[in-house]
Amino acid sequence: MEQKVYRVLITGANSYIGTGFENWIRENCPEIRTATVDMRGDGWRQESFAGYDAVFHVAGLAHADVGKVTEEQKRFYYKINTELTIECAKKAKADGVGQFIFMSSMIVYGESGGIGKPKMITKDTPLAPANFYGDSKVKAEEGLRELEEENFKIVILRPPMIYGKGSKGNYPLLAKMAKKLPFFPKERNERSMLYIGNLCKFVSLMILNEESGIFCPQNTEYVCTSDLVQAIAAEAGKKIPLTAVFHPFLLLLGKLGGKPGGMVNKAFGNMTYEKGMSEYRCEYRICDFRESVHLTECGKN
């Protein structure tokens, strides 16, 4: 019996996750064929989604500095992250696509706990977006679930911080520090993270198993920021000592809040998914923490 080939349309040209998924599928999953559509402008509205088994929707505005934004900028987040997502899903449904996969975010549960304050998300944790970015994701989720039917399955992914070769956000900043600083703060914290290769494997399983529902994939291990910096430094052939001398200062900054406090809590605070929330019937964690750092630093995904 001939194996089915799934055709998947990725929305969002040149996006980090979309490009990473496309490359990973090409090298690892012959059962899936991908194509990409650019969501900028109106051209995508004239494209036909017919013939695709799934749409992987990665187009959207990423988490930015939410402290100083205008009302117009906030509206733009809702226009892209909420309205564009729902419009795209409606088109996919109308064109006969069977599955719509949406990249939401762990941010729908709010910001991380501060230094020394555990924050573990369980299946009973309510959604509590702390800002318009998180709320724009929640509103998109709500709109998508209203569209779901037996022949139009919705998959909502709420990943933690995603990292890998070419990633943006905290990881490259920490990598720069690991390679340049003579020492680094010693803070014991726990964060859920997700390596891009593990995410790609998970998304491929969503497609091949024709899933629907809400999923919270993460790496097998929680990550301590200080350990991550030491692991990155080791890949560069460097030893970076840790010091607790900055602890009182970082603790004070975190309590004061504002942009500096937010950065401190994001880097050294705690935010994890209870591990049972991330289990799946097929194994998707193809790389452990150490291997993922090695692959990221040597330029592979």
C-alpha cells in the first residue's frame, strides 16, 4: 500500500520557525511536502489553499518590548496576531484544508515568576495574559476554536522559548554573554524551553497523526539560565565561572519592575510546564539539552 504524502502550506515567508520546519522536513520527513505563502500584503488572499492537507500558521508579530507602545501599535498586534490568523483559517476551511496548526505561546499564561519564585503551569492553570501580546494570542485561539469541525481540525501549540541556529530573543543574547563575559551571575532557576528540532518533529507528528487540540511541547529537561550560559561557553572552548555576588542587586531589580526588572525576571525567573502536560504518545524530543546546545552552536538544526 502506497504511503500517503501530506501537503502542508506554511504561512509566513522567511520566518524563523517556518524556514526551520521546511528545512527539517526536507531532510527528515519524506511523508510531508511543504510550500510557503507570504502573508504580507493581499496577494495570499488570491492564492488557492485547495489540495493542502494542513496549514501551519507561523505568520505573526513576536513578543517585543510591551512597555512603551502606542495604542496604534497595540491595534496592529491584534490585526496581525488575531484577525489575520482567523481570516487565514477561514480561507483554509473554505478551500477544503483539513487541519490548521497555530503557533500560540506560553505567554498566554502570563509572565514568568521572579527570582526565587517558582511558577509551574499545570493543566488547571487558567489563561492570564499579562499584556496585549499575550491577549492577541488568546483571542486568536478563541476565534480558531469556533471554526473547528469534524473535517477541520485545529491544533494550538503553546511552546515555551524556542531556540536553535539563527533563533532570536534571549538565546542569542545569552550566547553573546557566554562568549564575552569573564563571569556570570549564579542563580538557580528553572525554565521550560524547546529546541527547534524537537518542535519540528512535534509538528510533523501533529500532521501525520491528523491531530487536534491544545498542546504544550517542551524539552525533556528544565533549563537553568546559569547552566545554559556555561554550556554555551563550553562549546566555544571557554570556562565561565559563576558568582553569587550579583544576587542582591538582581533581586532588587526584579522587585522594582519596569523594563530592567522585567529583563532580570525573564532571564533568571522561573516558568515551567508540569512535565506531564508535554507528554505525547510518540516521542518527539529527538535532542536532549546538551546536544541541542552543541547543534545550535556549531550551526546545525
